[in-house]
Amino acid sequence: MLESTGGSSIMLREMPQSGRVKGAIQDVVDGFRKNPNARITGQGTIRADDKPWSLEDAYEATATSTLSRNLKSRHLQMISIGAAIGASLYITSGKLLATAGPAGLFFAFSFVAIAVYCTGHALGEMAVLFPVSGSFSAYSTRFLDPAWGFAMGWNYAIQWLAIIPIEIVAGSIAIKYWTNGNIANSLWITIFLVLIAIVNLLPVRAYGELEFVLTTCKIISIVGFILFAIVADTGGTRMGFIGGKYWHDPGAFQNGFKGTCSVVVTAALAFAGVELCGLCAAETKFPRQSIPIAVRQIFWRLLFFYIISVIMIGLIVRSDDPRLLSNKSTFGNVTASPFVIAILDAGATGLDSVFNVLIILACFEVGSSAVYASTRTLTALAEQRQAPKFMTYIDRSGRPMASIAVALVIGLFSYLGATTAQQSVDVLVWFSSVAGLASIFTWASICVCHIRFRQAWRLQGHSLNELAFRSTPGVVGSWIALIFYIIILAVTLWISIAPIGYVEMSANERAKSFFQNFLAVPVVLLFFLGYKLIYKTEFVSAKDMNLSIGILKLSLEQILAEERARREAGSIWRRIYNSVRSPGWWLGFRGAVKNDMEMDYGWRTVPDKTDGV
């Protein structure tokens, strides 16, 4: 009770503890209810020409998605980094080293890295200008052909849906490094599935924070390994001085030119995930600032996490080490990891277990990112009427609940790897076969979309100065990357028809090898041609492309207001620094407090014209 000086009293009754608990529970329950503002396309569903939907409806749907925009710049950067550092780099790189040799491994990764760098910039330019849900699949619908957008959307969704069981089983088998199979693998699979489900049911901002922490651990592991490799190569361990010895004996290349060509696609899978900075555009709080920052860092990420890593692997691990091929599929086989082999050879007792923990965390993080990427793509497809309608269900917290449920159901296929039967392993290998060329198709489509977008942008009277962010390599970079991807597809076809050692292979083995390497191509063509024949879609001409719906148009006043909000939404130390350094420091401090109240309590206030910019 508070008594006033006038004798009157004001009763302030605190809510009982049980009432606060019930209220909190009710808030959580309400958060899962459907967002009342969520919708699919526009008011109509059938056009006058009897087509199922109009392109304008699809543009509007992806531009006004009700996904939560709570991801910050650091979340965006870490998600795109973390999704690309998984079992493919930690484990499968050992098989690539044995197949192509250290020089072949380096050239394969460098070849793909150049193309991915150009692709990342092309995607960043479009994602800043059109921060829509679905990103590149929506761009394929807008700039190429709705049928190709449909094929690319499902291609990308299937790619990540297939990765979910692969990463879960890889992580569960990694635990056998300690248990020696004494505990049923199905137990670890269940734990992984439950944890991935919990992570993806967190609010988007909490998911971003967790990704930030997990990716930081992976970055530390890569940095630590590079430092360790430098020490090992220069004679700081029991292996003595190595230098470039392994490039001479057993040699820089294995299996000649075909060996290098045969690992290019698998190397591309290791880069899968760098495009997530574009997929997250619809959930990024400040896409105009966050996406360019993430894109500009692609070069350094590619150089440091991939190129330098594979160089160091080739220096301290022999390409003819039998442990690299101790399991022909290297599926979840931690002892086949060149990182672990190097640590064991150096005699760093205990460090192998530490790195095994990091591999498990990497598999868990990539599995979570796979659910994230696949669900956002499925939701965007549904919003464009290219997937079942129920997948448009977005709750009040901005989570695509229906799509998450679909992804978790696909995750149940992980139990196929719960036994040691080769048949179960083969089923999971086929999952990776479906995703084999999916990344190449996705990246090539992004490049074509960028080329077509620039053509329409110029044809409709716009200048490059109007772009909020411009690709550094430009259209030339997109053409170079596209040519690289065409070469990769051609080389993959050659390797699929005549793989290494095909002379000794039976007809069944050669057929199996062909489909495992090239299965993604008929899948994409099936989706594209099927949709094309059913809905009679037309190729979108440059003059007919709609460049207005969903475009990020900001006046000077809006840009200044957004910059102020971005600055105030930073860390508490950054806000204190920005406030104190400004002549109007008190106004800055007040703005920071106001921003906190808006974020924490949902309060909204009218902007004060006296607030400093």
C-alpha cells in the first residue's frame, strides 16, 4: 500500500505468484497460435485466364511474409558461417584427400570457392533490394519462370531435408568414439532429434543466439586446428619436421585429373549454407545493413575456413593413410577425419576427444540449420501456392510451425542408421545422393537470376546508383560463376558415366554409381517439366518483370531513422559508447531506454523529432 500526503491511499495489489506463472504459460501457448495476419496470396485465387494464381500474388505473398524479423547482423553472419562448417569439412574431407591428393583437394576447393564468392555477392545484391521470404526460389519465380522457381524451391528444400538425417546419424555415430557401440545408437538419435526440435521451436531471436554460440565454438576449433597444424608441420610434435614432404611422397595428386574432378561436387557440398544470408533476409531486422556485412565477409570465410584448412590438412596428413578410407562412405566415421588423424599422429593426448566433441556440436548445429533452411523454403513455396496450403501456418511468434513439423518427420528417417546393417547405411547414402548436386543448381540459378535482374533493371530505366548494395564482381562475376557451375555439371556427368576404377566394376555397380552422383538432375527436371506442363507457365521477359513489389524503398528520413534504431538496438556497451560520444548524449541514452522498452514490453511511442540522429 502507498499512502499519499493528502491522506488518500492507492492500493497496488501484486499479482499472486501462481497468477504470474499461469500468465507466462498462457503467453507461451498463445505464441503457438496462428498469426491472424498470415495469409497465402491475395484476395483471389483464380485469375480471369483460369490460371491458379498470378505472379503479382506470389510477389506480394513473399514480400509481406509474417515471419519474425528479429535476427541481428551477428546472427545472420554466424548462421551462414555455421551451416557451412559440418561433417563435410570435418570428416568427408579425408575421403577427398585420399581420392584427389593434397593438390587436387586444394584446386577443387579453390575452384568452387571462386564461384561461391561471386554467387554470394549476386545474392546479396538481390536480397538487400528484395528482402522477401524464400529468397532465391522466389527470385527464380520472379526473374525466370514460375516453373523453375517451383523446381528450385523444392530442390533446395529437399537438399536440406536430406541433410537432417545425415547430420543426426553422423553425430550419433561420432559418440561411438567413446562408447564403442555399447549403447544403442537409436538413443543418441532420439536425443539429437529432441534437441533439434527444441532449438527450432525457440523464438527466432533465441535461435539466432544459440547459433551464434555454437558457430563461435566451431570457429575456435578451426582456428585452433590451423595453429596446431602450423606447429605440427614445422616440427613441434613427435612427427618431426614435415614441411611439404607429403606433396612429394605419396604425391600432390591421386588418380590424376579424374581424381580432382571426382571430388569437386563433394567439395561443393562442404560450402552449402553460405547462401543462408539471403534466405534469412525476411527475418533480418535491418537487411540493408546486415546482409552487405555478411556478404562482404564471404571472401575471408572462404579463404580462412576452407582454403587454409585444406592446405594444412594436405601438409600434415598423408593422402595414402589407410584410415582415410577405413569406411568407404566415411559416414559418421570420426576416425576417418583428417583433423582427428593429425591429432592422433602428433600424440596430443586428449585433444582428439575435444575435437570429437566439436564434431558432434557441428553435426547438431548443421542439423538445426537444415531444419531452419528447409522450413523457410517450404513456407515460401506454400505462400506462392507451390506447396500444400497447411505449410503457410505461421504462429504469433513468427515460426513456421507446420513446415517445422514436416522437417522433423523427415528427421525420423535417421533411425535407418540406428543399426550397423549396410542396407541401412546405403539408404542414408542415397539421401546424400539426392542432395548431391542440389547446391550447384541453387547457386547456378542465383547467378542466372542476377543476370536477368540486371537486364530488367537497366531496361526499365533504373541505374546502378539506385541499388542499396552492389555486387563487387558484378554481372561478370555471375557469368564466371555460371560457367564454373556448368563445367562442374559436365564433369560430374563424365565421372558418373566413367567413375574411377569403372573397368573393374560390374554393371550394377556402375549404374548405382551413376545415380548416386547424378540423381539430383532428373529430380530437378521432373519438378520443372511437371509444373511447366500442368500450369503452362511462361518465361518472364525482362520488360514484364515486376520490380516494385517487395522492393526496399527508403527515403532519407527512413534511412536515418533505421540507422538510429539499429544503433540503439546494439549491445549495452555499444549503446553507452554511442550515447556518451554524442553531443546530445542524454537524448541517445533516452532513445536506448525507449528501444529496450519497445523490445521487452511491446510499448510503442511516437518518435520524438528532438531525438538526435
